[in-house]
Amino acid sequence: MMNEPKIRFVQKKDLLQLVNLCKLHADYEKADYDVQQKEELLNKHLFSDHPSLYCLVVEKEGRLIGYTAYMKQFSTWDATNYIYMDCLFMTEESRGFGIGEKIMDKIKEEAQKLGCAMIQWQTPEFNKRAIKFYKRMGAVGKSKERFFLNVE
């Protein structure tokens, strides 16, 4: 179908739209987000010879309507690698059409390609809609407190 959203890896030409989606995501989660230098920093981490971040985007009619960012990490407890999904966000008007499930399926594929049998992520407690979605997909929640420590 012509109007069917396409899930693909982010490209350099998408960086401004990606930053705008990140800003919408931060607003949704009631968090601060400074757009300064984000294009340059994301470019560095996504498109280097050894990227520290991977990003899938959802494109519809030439416009990005969602994204997920993830990285490969190691669990000492499990003594194996896993995918940490840093973000999953869909614009308000694109929710409820099954796109989130398709992007989760794509991350599962990518996790398998990277030799990872698990995906981990977090979402704010108030994001009841996302929690319901994740549980419907078979995910299990584990409550933990997340801490932040500036080193500068």
C-alpha cells in the first residue's frame, strides 16, 4: 500500500526530524530536552565506524512518525549480551494502528542478528498506555529506581 508506514534504519537526512521526535518524546514524558547540538551528537553516535547507538524510524508519506533507539549491552548477572531499548515513541496521531507492535517485531529481529536473546527497557509509571501495550506483547515489568549522577 502507498500510505503504509515503512520501518527502516535512520539515515543522516533524517536527523533533524529525529531530534524533533526526541523533543516530542521528552515533552510526552514531562522531561526537559535541549535540542542544541543533538543533530551533531546523534550523527556521531549513529554513523561512526563503530556505532554506539542504533535507530529505527517509522516513515509515512516522507515524514517520520516514530522511532526507537537501542544499543547492545552486557549483563554481568546473566553473563550475556542484551538489547537495551532506550526509546520507543510514536506521534499521537500514529498510535493505535499496530505500528508499535511492528517496530517491536523489528527490534526482536535486530536483537537476534546481534546475538541477543533479551530486550530491556523502561517507561515512566504514569505511561499506563505503554505499560498496557508492553504487557500485551508479553513483556514483564520489574520495578527499579533510576538514578542520575552528573560527572562534570
